[in-house]
Amino acid sequence: MNIRLNTDTGLLKLIAIVTMLIDHMGAIFFPQYRVMRVIGRIAFPIYAYCLTVGCVYTHDMLRYVQRIVLLALIAQPLYVVAMHHTNPAMYAVSFAEEPVRAALTFYIESWRDPSILLSLAVGLILLWSIRDRHLVITAAMLLFAWIIRGSLDYGFNGILLMLLFFLFCQTPLLSLPIVAGFMVWWGLDGGSYQLFGVRFATQMFALLALPFLYIRTNTRLRINKWVFYLFYPAHLALILVLDRLAVFA
């Protein structure tokens, strides 16, 4: 199986992490600048696509999935605190009186609002099962994703986007209209913006990611996989520190 879309993943990963950082900085520090959230819509399609490329070309899928899952487990509490997604249940137990139980409660309850990594992990396992033709697992993962869709960042549509990238990655002329059409349909679910009488949500701007995915480039840029993985918790830690400094300033 060969991917006939853009395989310049070094460049794509760089674009993904930069646009994600802009998105999260906009959400926490500059909510008045909606353009930062617009730019941020570029990140998820590129992340989803890069994992699709990884699924096609990675031989040791178990280790690949393990890295994503481990990263999700480590980054989860950092994500909820940095992005202001905490909930009262996380603090239901006093850290001063029962520190171990309080830490465990804090961590477990943080999963009420999972990070994007849960969506990527579920999608990756789904693609793996399709690649290796484990249809029972495929059906189970689709059902699982549908059941927890309300908890997934980008919902069930995020999983479907990964699936579309995977199924049509060998046929760009078919992939582009299908993926673009899906994104337009997805973007129409909401009404923050209006153009020619048509109302659409911020998610519509995810279409801006498509040129990066369908126009083949060859920058030969190489980013170490651990830099790509560790940037996620690192940028959350940076946001958290800056946020705390702003509070005490």
C-alpha cells in the first residue's frame, strides 16, 4: 500500500505543532483574536493524516500505538489544567488530608474531558485493525468511538476523518473531493460565521489544511519522532507556566 498524497511528513508535523500552539495560545491568552482559533483548525487534519501515514508505513504498529497511548496517559492532567478544563470532582478529595487518594481522584476525574490524544489513539487502533483485516476489532472500535463520541475531542467526526484519509490515500483525485465534502458538511454544523447567506462553524476552516496534504512537497525536513511527541506536553507546560505568571503579575 503506497500513499499518493503528500508524504513530506517532516514539514507537515512542523505545521501541525505550530498551528496547534497558536490555537491553544489563542484559547487561553488571546480569546479576542478569533483568527488564532481559525489557524488552529489546520492542526487536527494534519495530525490525523500523519497518523494515517504512520499506520501505512510503520511495521511495528503495537509500539506505535503504545507511544500514543502512553503520551495520552501522561499528558491528560496537564492538558485539563493548562486549557482550563478542570471540574469540581477533580478537587473533591483534600490533598492536605489524603494526598494519594486526592491525586488518584484528580487524575481519574480529569478524563471527563480527554485531550486530542484519545481521539488519535482510538483512530489509530481502528486503522490498524483495518490494515491487518481484523474486522471484529474494526467493528468494536467503531462502536466504542460512537459510544464515547461525546467525550472525544472532535467527536466521532474526527475518527471518520482519519478513516477517510486511510481509505482513499492511494487515489488523490477521489480522496480530495470526498475529504473536502466531508469537511464542508462538518463545518456547517454550527453558526459562528456567515458567507453568502450560509452560516458555518469555525471547524469549516479545517479546509485550510488540505493544500498541505494534497500538494506534494519535498523539503527533506526531518523532525525526530520524540520531538514531535514531546512537543505536546511541553507546550501545555509552557502555557500553564505563562498562565500562572500572568495570574501573579
